[in-house]
Amino acid sequence: MEHLVPREQTDWLVQLLVEAGLGPAEIRVLVTRLCFEVIVADDAGTDARLLEVIADRRPAVRAAWVEVIDRMTSPTGR
């Protein structure tokens, strides 16, 4: 399967989650959940639902998740 985005760019997006100790399977679940919420959401409460996904995780994982969401949704791609 051909990737639409260069590997370096996808690595950069999730690097903070890797550094926080999450494995590929956990990252895949979180990113899939992010995509689902963005697609089906009516905007009301989306932010809260995205934070609920990691509510039971360590602070480092929660902080990394917030940054990953910002990286994925920022128009500038910081």
C-alpha cells in the first residue's frame, strides 16, 4: 500500500506518544478514535470526548496526546 504522506511526517506526528511509552497498537487506537470523533462529531463536546480517550493514562501520555491532536489539526502543522 502506498502512503499518501511521507513517513517522516507521520513519525513526527506521533513521536511524543512513543516517547511517552505507548506502542504502535495503542497509538493506532488513539489516532483511529481521533479520526472517528472528528468525522462524526457535531463540534459540541468533541474536545472533551477526545480527552476522555486518555483520561486514565499517565500525565505524560495525556500531555503528549494533546500535543498530537494539536499537530494533526493545526493548519500550520507546527
